[in-house]
Amino acid sequence: MSEPPNPLGARIRRVRRSRGLTLAQLAVAAGLTHGFLSKLERGLASPSMASLGRITVALGTSQVELLAGDERDVETTPGAPVPEAVHRAGEGPTGLYGLGRARLLTTGDRRLQPLLFEGENTDPGEFYQHAEDEFIHVTAGTVVVDRGPQGVVTLGPGDSLYLGGGTPHRWSTGGPEVYRLFIVKENPRASSLSSRPTSS
């Protein structure tokens, strides 16, 4: 089956499938209609930023990752060597990531997605939860990470946190200053290349 022509719609569809969600399940989780999401995935509709925000929370991903789909979705053959790539300072797609902003530091379907994040939100917002592991390293400021049932942990410069897949998490500033994180996530698209579902 060919992918939809719209990069954003294609990306949403692939992440949804990697999560094992049907359109109907995503519609309920995001509070949007099945018909709208179907049109969106087929490139026949465009989401508002509010709708896109709901979709990212439901998928456990971020707006910058979805919006950068046209630059990132260069498919690789399962089992083939991943080509090396150099990314210079300041390069990479940037955009919203939760309640802050981030820059992606890779392109293509690589197994890991490193990014730089910056935020100053005092409200942690909604919990994100996804099957992939995630590593967080604080480079500046103080961040309070709420891990739901696993409790709250406060991190400062030089501190790191490894979040296992399935761990609910959200974070906010632990002080008045901007905090900066280096984050490495597993790529749901790359991890599912060899077992891509074939039905909605």
C-alpha cells in the first residue's frame, strides 16, 4: 500500500501504527473525529496547532517530530547499515516539544532520536507515555520530572534520568531560569520497520 502524499499525514499514520492503534482508538484518545483523522492521514485535511497537540499527546510523541516528517522519513531497508551523517551546530528541524521547544539532531529513520530541548514552563502539562525508552540529561537549569506512580525527581545540571518504555512522564522548571535538556529517544518508526502492520 502506498503512503499518503502529505508528509505530516504519513508520519501520523506510521507512528499510530507503530503504537498498535486503530484510527478509531486514536480518535477517542485525542478527542477528535474518526473522519477528520482519516482525511488528515490521507493528506486531505490539515490540523490546527491545538488538534496537533492532542494527537501528539495521544501518540506519545511531539509536534516537532511529526512536523519534521518530510525531512526525516527517508526509509531504510531493515537490516541494512545506517549511513553516517554529520550535523553542524544549528542544523536540524526545530519546533514545539511538549511545553517547550526542541531541535532534532538527526534525519531519516534512525533507531535513536537525539534532540536538544529548552523550556521554562512551571506547569508540567499532561503526561506523555510511549513504548520506547527515553534518556534525559540536564545541561542547564533545574527540571522537576513527574513519573506518575514512580514519583517525582528533581534534576540539576549534569544529572541524568533513564525512562523505561511505558513510564508516564512530564516535566517543569524547578526554578525561575530556563532549563535545557539533551534527550535521546528510541524511534518508534525505526524500531517497527521489520514488523510494520499492514492494516488500519
